[in-house]
Amino acid sequence: MLESIYLREHREEAEQRLTKRNIDAKALLDTARDLDDVRRNTQQDLDARLAELNLLSRTIGDLMKSGKKDEAESARATTIELKGRTATLKDQLDAAEKALQDHLCTIPNAPHSKVPAGRTPEENVTVMQEGAIPELGPDAKPHWELGEDYGILHMDLGVKVTGAGFPVYSGQGAKLQRALIAFFLDKAIEAGYREYIPPHMVNAESAFATGQLPDKEGQMYHATVDGLYLIPTAEVPITNLYRNDLLEASALPIKMVGYTPCFRREAGSYGAHVRGLNRVHQFDKVEIVRIEKPENSYAVLEEMVEHVKGLLRTLELPFRQLLLCGGDMGFSSAMTYDMEVWSAAQQRWLEVSSISNFETFQSNRLKLRVKGDDKKNRLAHTLNGSALALARIVAALMENNQTPEGIRIPKALQPYTGFAMIQK
């Protein structure tokens, strides 16, 4: 959530940045200013009445001591009126603060100056591309057909047990999943991340703090009896480990990693482009999360991107890096890079990671602050990235490495799988 003081003191900058999202930034910020004016004026009025009440209370004591009983009684009558007025003002202030906070929750994060303006994914900027594009023969198959042929991926069984979009892995397919999870976790731990196993459900406060609520409420599975949400990513519970915390500057940076299943309703997703593992309701993912000093966060963003690139190189997958335009970024992000791998059988790029800097947007909701060297508390910057999401990685590995002898496993992954080839 953007801070109201930032929107007030840096109005022109905020409007320019938000305009990159192709929204009516002026109207949103005008409303925020008007609601903040009401809050500030109500607060000033309340403070003045409380000061007047305190002064009168002291005056009554002085009047009684000096024998001016009538004047003291008159002052007491005035204090009764003031107490009624302050009670009303407190209610008005609560309402004004709620109205302002409710409106601020509808304003997305302000894109960084490097973020290009744009409306659609087609306006994202390709930063780099690496790796040879595999050339497959005419008999090449997409991963959903390969999965059935080799008996390792069963979309139909998922439909039977749960519904569409819930894959079942078996045999070497299941072991490939476990191997990738262990591989990604080990690489993150080698890079200095501390591993966590967080809950797979969160409360509404946690979902709000990282920006899923109210923006993505319809995209999360909601256990209504208990008011809990199945997590769409490990980012949500891991980041919330530091909700309402005041950290010493010496505690930063904080580097966390966790594996979880992820659950997304993906409402409205239909068509050939979402077949097989391209878009599912449950998938496995290893997530890296950072809490940083504001002055370091953009250098850290690039460091996280390099970590993901290293994973993709080791898996021998051709990939490209995109800088998302304002209209294609997530609600909470100030800047996002997407990493995509080439799917040889489908002849298309598949997103396998998003790496984002949220600046203070999440920490403002989290109330996550850092005590500076100047003893002043300021909001931390939070970042996260997929390192990596397994479903589409598995799809690309299966398709790109299909041979007449079987599906080849990248060399770096073989110590984790225990086999070099998936065979029928």
C-alpha cells in the first residue's frame, strides 16, 4: 500500500509513475488527497478540543482553590460539552481513517522509473535471450502427450480425483518433481538463503499484507468456515513471518527460501494455450524472499535475477528475460522481471519465474520497519522471485529433451533423479 505522506508530498511523481499502468491516476490521487484532507482536518480539530479540555481541567482546580466556585461550575459545564464533542470527533476520525485506508487499498504500487509504459504483454521489453533453440523432428510431441506415453504425467487422473488443472505424477515423473524441488532448494541455500517450511494456508491479515487481498480475492481458494486461504505462492506466508516487526539495521539483509505447493483458481483460463501443465490450479514452486534496506533493493533485484538465470543455465534450457510494462505488472509490484523458457514442441515461450521489487508497498501493510543508524524507523523493502516454478519447467524439460531413446535428464539434475533418461 502506498503511503499517504508519499502521495501528498510527491504527488506529481506518484501520478507519473502510476500513469504507466494505464489507469486514471489523477482521479485516484485526487480522491486520496481529499480523504486525507478530511482525516487531517478532523485530527487537528480533535487535537485542539483535547488541548482545550486539558487546559479547562487545570483551570477548574485553580478556580476551586481560589474559592471561585461559580466559575469552576461553569467551566465544568463547558468540559462536559467538550467531552461530547471530542467523542464525536474521535468517531469521525476513525471513519475518516478507514475511508482513506480503504481507498489506498485500491491504488496499485507505483512503477519504477525504468518500467516501460504499456497495456499488454506484447509491450513488455526483452532484456536478453540465451541458449540454443532446440530443433525437434516432425514426430515431436507436447508434454501432455509425452506424459501419457511414458506413464509419468496423468491429467485425466487429476480430473477424476479433483477436477481439471490438478495433475498427477507417477514413477519417474514423481521423482523428477522431487529432484527439481531438492535441486532448487540446495542452490538457494548455497546462495545464502535460509530454508523455511511455512503453512500452506494463511489468514486474511497475511493475504492482505502481501497484496493478495482485496485485489486477488477471487483467484484464491477460500476455506470459508475458518476464514483461511490456500496460498497462491510461498511468498505470502514467508514474507508474513516478519509482519509487525521492527528490525535492527544489522539484521538485514534477510534471505529466505521455501518450497510449497501453490493453489490458484485461474478463473476464466481456457483454450489451447493452457493445456497440460501450462496453467494448472495446483503446482509446486520454490520461492526466494528478501527483506532489504531501501538503498540496496534494486541491486538485490538484479542479484535475484542472476540466481534464476544460473538455475536455467544449469538445466540447459533456452530462456529469455522480460521487463514487464506497467499494464502487465502485478498489483503490488514496483518492478518485475519475468523469466521464460522455450517450449520446443509447442513453439512458444513459457513463464517460469517472476522476480519483483515491491519497495515499501508490502512493508507498509506488514508494518515491517527497520531502525536506521539515525535511530529513525523506516519501512523496509521486500522482494521475491520464483526459483523456480516446477510445472512449466517440467513441461519444457520433457519437450526439449525428447529423443527416440527417451527423455534426457540434464546432467546437473541426474544426481538428484538417480537416472539419466526417462524411459517407457
